[in-house]
Amino acid sequence: MTSRRILALQDVVNRVPVELNKTNQSVSQYYGSDVFGLDAMREYLSEEAFDSIQHSINQGSIVERKMADQIAASMKAWAQSKHVTHFTHWFQPLSGATAEKHDGFFEPIAGGRAIERFSGNQLVQQEPDASSFPNGGIRNTFEARGYTAWDPTSPAFIWGNTLCIPTIFVSYTGEALDFKTPLLKSLHVLDKAATEVCQYFDKNVTKVIATLGWEQEYFLVDSALYNIRYDLQQTGRTLFGHAPAKGQQLEDHYWGSIPERVSAYMRDFEYESHLLGIPVRTRHNEVAPAQFECAPVFEEANLAVDHNQLLMDVMEKVAIRHNFRVLLHEKPYAGVNGSGKHNNWSLATTGGKNLLSPGKTPKTNLQFLTFFVNTVKAVYEHADLLRASIASANNDHRLGANEAPPAIMSVFLGDQLSKVLDDLEKAIHSGKMSPEEKTALKMNIGRIPDILLDNTDRNRTSPFAFTGNKFEFRAVGSSANCGWPMTVLNAIVAESLIAFKNEVDTLINDKVEKDEAIFQTLKKYIIESKRIRFEGNGYGDEWKKEAKKRGLNNIPTTPGALEAMTSKKSKALFESLGILNHIELEARHEISLETYTKKIQIESRIIADMVNNQIIPAALNYQKNLVDSVRGMKEFMSADDFKTVAKTQIELIKEISDRVTTIKTEADAMTEERKKANTLDSAEKQAHAYCDKVKPFFDTMRYNVDKLEGIVDDATWPLPKYREMLYLR
Ligand code: ADP
Ligand code: MG
């Protein structure tokens, strides 16, 4: 009987690129045309409504109800001009995906007729029946309902036939149930803290924004193969699979030419992204076969996060048109590089000045150093929280796997800036500085080259690297909502800047001159945060030892890493800044633990199913063939001949028996551990049990399954093999 795998492979062979080029226009002609952005607003809104919404975007003020009605009516008119029939509040619940519930614009009226309507109330607030979204017990304790509220700082857009309105999602008692709410709060707090520090250098600065440019890595697999791999469908990763003979050893895929089918797909999703105003601009192959990356031009962080969430959705939907499935999982294939989502982060004034870009004068460079040193200090203070912010069952496969940043948080600065900080530390002494010393210091600072870009991006092994004019947080996972790590980063930097300002002001009050007060405080921060700086190879075992000596944590798995979310220090951070209270943090902690447990639980069940329904039957089937063959030999051979000739086949039969026995025994033992774990009485205990007791079975079972893949008849092996999934034409 032909296996489903062989049939699927025939589909794959016959694929041709699907050209869906809908336009010969250049990007600028259609860019953002599905967004209710400035142009659409100007065309559809009254001057009064336009000013009101702009004010609310720039100042964070609330749009008046009266205006909301006008804006809603205009949005509806604009959307209808594009054949849109429905609207939805679009939000980012803690489950990680985006959520939407579509409502029609039409409303029945008397006489059996209908009209299209969209009111200010519908725009501003909705009450989705949200009881099935994760809430960590918050809504159970308080109110069973949650509501979504419009975020005017991220423009409405059309996706499919639906007008999507970006919103926050909170419980009736006001606790955040999503990623956007704390992100917006963190951006606000950071703005305030950074603006105040900017005032030391430039009185004209009134607002500071965080900028984010993410790089999204992903794999593509043919949908015919995906459709018969339950593990990929249900968990996003292959739970079994023998490494291909030709893997990524040759590194010939990286920046090689993009296969035609893939490039047709990329053009298509880029086209869709551009309609939505997502500024994706870069595309290339990644290190692993069938792995790719795309990156946009950076944007204000809240918008960038929305755009990343939307892009992941666009990528998934468009892939299906091309008979591909996009794998956003951090580690779809064992033994092959995983996927990350590098978060390039910086701070900018509304005038467009990048505060993490070295300047040309001593004054601007002192400002640069201030933000630079404060960021390093913040990462030092809250390394564990930052680690927690990227912890997930998926990302555990990646961190520290000698191909991705390690689970130890450190900061890479590059030679030049390390030297600048070392020199500063030496040049400033604690007593009062002479005018000559101060001048010399400023001269030195003035000499920081503004072309660091070329030699700072070399260390790819660092989880948090300075890359010339921004920091790059590389440990973020490819499927993650990067709103959360960005919230943490904004918060810790804000905290550091607030403390910095206090210290400098105290010195100034003590009659220390301003520049000297800044120098002294920077020196203090440089010394305090020294331990987090690491310029060497983050993949090496040496670093693990060294980090341990320095007292830096290395927490390889999620349940342990998540503890930092609710530490005293983290609670104090978020509560003092008004970003999340302790109830919200505890709820988030619990949700993260539960998500972890569920993921491992599902994987464990799928492993057992696949082993019992697919792997063992295939192995026994082949074994039966071998047994028949041996029996046949015995019939017409002399006993002596048989002994020598049948030896290999008999060994094969035995090997299959042994491996099947091991797999089956382990599957049963794993199920027992799962049962035990399920009876534990806290989310924390369950997560640890799944991590320490259930998960270890995955590896031994996989080892034996992969060995079977190596010996069982290729024609009857049920699962698409790595070599078949990883090579795209
Ligand atoms: P690579 O890291 O691959 O060498 P680049 O350094 O050119 O590529 O940029 C990577 C990402 O960094 C892009 O998504 C880009 O938008 C983003 N980026 C560049 N400047 C900034 C900035 N000031 N703030 C945030 N992101 C930025
Ligand atoms: Mg990069």
C-alpha cells in the first residue's frame, strides 16, 4: 500500500510558483491604502474631528464621545468605499494570538429593511464574551466580563472584509488582560522619564518615543507534508525526525538565492503587508534550510508590535494560497537552527533624534552615554526579569542551544564603547574635578566615533547587543508577542532613568555642577553594572563558568525563569511605575505557567498518539516482512547457510523489537507521570512536574523513533522526513 507520505510527496513535486501579482504599481502608490491613516482621515474627517484624533494620538488624551460618533461614521464611510461589511475590535489577549469578533455594520430597521451603522460607542468600547481568554483568575474573582477599548494611537485597518480597530482588553475592574495595556503604560512612563533626562541636554525635547524594528524569522513547509504531520499541526514543531544527511553544515542556504516558489510567496505577503502599512523591506534566507527572515523599517514601538502581530497573521493566511505553511515556532526541527525575533530597540525624540546614536559634539555624546549607560544598568538590575519576559516552552529549545543566545543575560557593547566606558570610569574620580580635567573628559567623549555600526554587530552570540545606534534583544522567540519583552525593557529603562535623575538632581542641589553630577552618576552606574557586560563567545562553556562566578543566573527552563516575574523586585518595579499591580503580575505569572504546562501536555499526548498509531505499526509491519523473508529463507536453505545469510535480517528484527519495546514502555511511563502531574495543586508545581518529569521522556522516545526511521522501509514510513520537508525548490 502506498503510504500517505508518498502520495503527499507527489503533490510537492508537481508544485509550481503561484503568481498572485495583483499590481504593476510601485509600492508607494498603494502603500497603506487599507489603513485609516492620515490621508484617509484628512479625506473623511471634519477638521474638528481630525484635530481631535491627532491631539489624542500625540498627547494621549481621550477622544470625546461626540467626536467619536463623527469619527466612527467617517471610518464606516471609508471602509464601505472599500467594500467592507464588518468591523471588529482587534486585541492581543494573553493567549499570544490576536483576537477578533466580527460584527456586521448592518442593522435591521422597521419595514423589513436594513441600514449600515457604526456608532461612536461601537468604536470606543465593546464587551466581547471573553470568558475563554486566559485571565489567571482575575475575572473569576472580580467580574465575569472584560471589555475592549479603542487605542487611537494605532490606526484602524482593513483585513479581509473587516474593519479592524486596535484595542486594549481589560477586565471590568480595570486589570489588564492583554499585552497592549501594559505596553502603552510602559511607553508613557518611559516617555516621561526620558524627556526629563533629555532636559539636561536640550530644553526643546518634549516627548520621547521608544522605537522598535523587529526581525521575524520563520520556516516554510509544503502544505501537503504539513497536513500529514500531526505534530506540526498541533504543536508547531516536529516531535520526531531524523536529521538529514545534508543539513546546514555547508551553510550554503544563508543569503543564497531564494527559491522561486518562496519568492512568489514573499512578494505576495509583502504586498498584503504594504496595503496594511506594515513597512517590511528586507527579506533573505536564514541559516537553516527552508528558513527565512523578513524585517521592516522600525516604527514607534506600540505600532511596531501591532504590525508584527498582524504580519504573523498575514504570513499564515497568505502561505496557504501558495501551498505552504509558515512555521513561526521557535524550533520546528531538532538539530536545525531555531527562529528568533530580534527586537531592535532605541529611543527617539519627536524631532527624530535617535538618543542611542553617538553624536558629533561632546554635549550630544554625553546625552548618548547617559541613555546608553542607563540601559546597560537597567539590564543589569533586571536581567532575571528580562529573561522571564522571553521564557516559553518553545523558546526553551532555542536558548543556549549553541545557535541562539544563551539563557544567561548579558550585554555586548563592542570594543570601542567598552573602552569608552572603561576610560570614563578611570578618568572620573570621586573628588571634585578641575576645569582642565572636565575639559579633557569632554574632549574624550567628543571623540566617540559616530560610525560604530560596522564593527559592533559581529557578536551574534549575545542576547542583548548594542549595534551602533540601537540595542538588539536577540533572545526573543519568533512566535512571541514582542509587546511583553518590550514592556519590560521600557519599564526597567524608565526606572533607571528616574533613579538617575534623582541622583543627579541631588548632586546639583549639593552645588555640584550639572555636567560633573552627570559624570559622577554615570561612573557609579558603569561600575555597578560591570558584571553584565560580556564581549566573548556566549555559546561557550567558558561563559557559563564565568557567568556563575559573576553571580549571573543561567536558568535554562521556563518554570524556573518565570519566577522572576513575581519577585519582590519585579513587583516593586511595575507597581511603582503604575504599569501592572501585583494582582496583574501574579495573574500573568500563572497564565505563563499554565500555557507552559498545556504545551508540554499536548506534546506529550501527541507523542503517545503518533507512537501508538503511526510509528509502532509501521515498524511492526516492516518487521513482519522481515520475519516472512527469514522464514522463506529457512525453507529452501541448508541450516548452515541459513545461519550466516539470515544473520543481518534477524538482527534487524531484534533491533526493531527492542526499540518498539522501549518506545512503548516509555510512552506508558510518560502517561503515568502526566497523570501524577495533573493532580498537583498549583500551576507552579504542575509546570515544574511537566518540565522535570514528563518532558525528559521526549528525548529518549525520539531517539528510538529516529533510529527506526533510519531502518524501516522508506516506502512505508508514515511521516514526511526532514530531508523532504526542509528542501524547497
Ligand atoms: P541587521 O541586524 O540584520 O544587520 P539592521 O541593523 O540594518 O540589520 O537593522 C535591523 C533592524 O533594526 C531593522 O528592522 C531596522 O528597522 C531596525 N532598526 C534600525 N534602526 C533602529 C532604531 N533606531 N530603532 C529601532 N530599530 C531600528
Ligand atoms: Mg539584526
